Amino acid sequence: MPRWSQRRSLRLLTLGAGALILVAGAAYGWAWLSTDSSTIARALIWMESDVGDQHRFPARPIPAGERASRLPAGGEAELLAPDLDADGRATVLDGLLRETDTHAFAVAHEDRLVYERYFGGSDRGTLETSFSVAKSFVSTLVGIAIEEGLIRGVDDPVTDYLPELAVRDPRFERITLRDLLTMSSGLRYSEPDLPWPWSDDTYTYYGVDLREVALERSEVEGPPGQKWHYNNYNPLLLDLVLERATGMSVSDYMATRLWQSLGAGSDATWNLDSERSGFEKMESGLNATAVAYARFGLLFLHGGRWKGKRVVSEEWVRAATAAQTTTDYDNAYGYFWWVDAERPRNFYAFGKYGQYIYVAPDADAVIVRTGSDWGVDNQTWLAIFRNVSDQLAGVVLAQAEVPGAM
């Protein structure tokens, strides 16, 4: 090839590469400036979800109110880690927590805080993000709204509250609130293994107008009540039901009906889809302290009562934490609560990257774990929680065997 032709080809390649760089830079610049107005921009800039998302999304406060109080402290429990390697060596729990990306680990036993550990810069006042633990709060708010007569019951068709769904597709009339609560609504949901900006998972998490996402992107795929399919359209539709039935934002309803009734010792926040829309991210966006999560678990441990006052009905607690549907995993599902298959009396709220509120009635205990990543898998965390609750139950048993023990 002649030298002048080589130089021309090199210039063309350089110009082409420069043009691509300019286009990519312009696209990135647009995305960076558009994270409050574009779902795709958020997916491109923020990429995979993480615990820092609570600081990226706008949020609405959930005030603790005037009746806020501290959870009483008990004697410090000396907890050991389970022998995960089956080599017979017992180690203190602190070491395991430190090695598993844990931020907070709080244990309440007999209504007293007996173990509290924080790592990675977290402390007692840090708002820990919930991911799907938030769904268990959504379920509770539905139960309270039913108790107040604002929602008639779980067998109401969702179209009684969201009639525009039936206009778009009459098959929505067959979907009940129970179907939404048990993740058996029959709605389509795509969650690809690789990041994809146009998936249902992206739109229900990063959507800048989640009302529009819930009402216009949700699609009936099969008959309701037949197949369990974890689906973030379900809590978003329930958010709309709560908003319309109560005439309040879900954050305000939670503050007045749940958070302040619990005397929560600190404010919480609920992330919103955007400043313009102002709709709660019901599938994942609640942020609270570890001790506040423990207080919520204690409410369910006591059948919906807090210090003698009824907050949510005992019937709701029983139904929400019982196996309503079978799942693709080992553990059954209630109303946005999971049931421990190995110990069916135990139940738990569960979120991405290992956020947990684990309730163990036999041990009179609630265990909260939050973290930036799993550290270990779900089944291992459940084994840890069972082991901790067994240790606490063993303390009670040992005390009962001592003559004169209280």
C-alpha cells in the first residue's frame, strides 16, 4: 500500500475513534445529568444496586414522634458462631460477623437488647437500608388498613382500587390483594442474569415514575393464585392501593399507624422514585436503624401488640407469617414474609445482600442483620440465626434448672 494511502487510513481511523469517544462521552454526560428524570440513565450510571443507593434516591422522612423510647438493654449475651466447617472449633460470633461484610447485628431477647455489634463505619444511629425487608412493612400496612376498614380484605380484586388496570386488560379483575401479597399474581416479570436497562427488574427499581411503571408496564402472563413468582410489580401495586385507600403517602401512613405506635427510637426514611413523582420505592427503599428493625420484629413476636397496645391484628400476624404459597426455594412464603422450613414457627423478612429480621418465638428472640454484601449464602445465615436462638433458649433453660432462678 502506498505511504500516502496508509496515512489516509490512519487519519480516518483516528477520526472514527475520536468520533466514537465524543459520542460515548456525550451519552455518559447526558446520563450523568439525567438520573432524576431517566430510568435508563440511572441504570447506566448507578449500574448494579448497592447499599449506597439510599443516598442516591430522594427520601421522605418517617418521624419517630413524641413517644420515642429506647429499647431496654439486658445483660450482654456471650454468643458463639456455629461451627460452619464442622471441625469442632467454637469461635466468638464477632469474628464471623466481621468477616462477612456485616454492618449491624442486633439481638433482642425477652424484649431486651442483649447483643449489638457494628462494623464498617456503622453505629447505633446509622440508617441501614432494607432492600426487600421493606416488603414485610408493606404487608403490615395493608393489614392495618384492613383493620381500620380502609381496605375491605385480602380477597378484594386489585381493580376495586385501581380500575384503570381493568380498562387496559380485563384479566386484572381476577387478581386479588392476596395474590399480590403472596407473589402469585400471574404477572410477567423479567429479571435477566446480565444487566439489561429495559428489563422489569430495572424499571421497578430505577423507575423515575413508579406509579406509571406499575399501571402501564405490568402485564398479566398467567392465571393468578397458581404459581409463585417473585415480582416487584406486586408491592408497587399495593403501594398504589394503600395510597388511594388511605388518602396519604405510604410514609405518612406508616409514621402515624406503625412507627409512632412502636415508639421507634429514631426517625426512618423511605426512598422515593424521584422528586417530581414522590412515590415510595415499596419494593426496597425503607431505611432505619438496626434496633428499630428489631422493634418491628418484636411487634410480630408478640402477635401484633406493643406494650399492651394493639398495632396490627393477631389474625393478620398469624396469616402473614404462615405458609401461604410454596416457592422455588426451600422456604415457604406468607404475606411478604418468609417461613423457615426447618423451623416453621420461625419467620423472617429478607432483603438483597443479606438484610434480615429473623423472629424466633420459641427462643423469645429477634435477630437483625444488615450488610453491604452477603458474606455467606442465605441458608448459612439461617443456620446462624437458628444457632443464636438456640443459645438464647439454652440460657433460659439453664436458668430454669437452677433452684430459685428467676
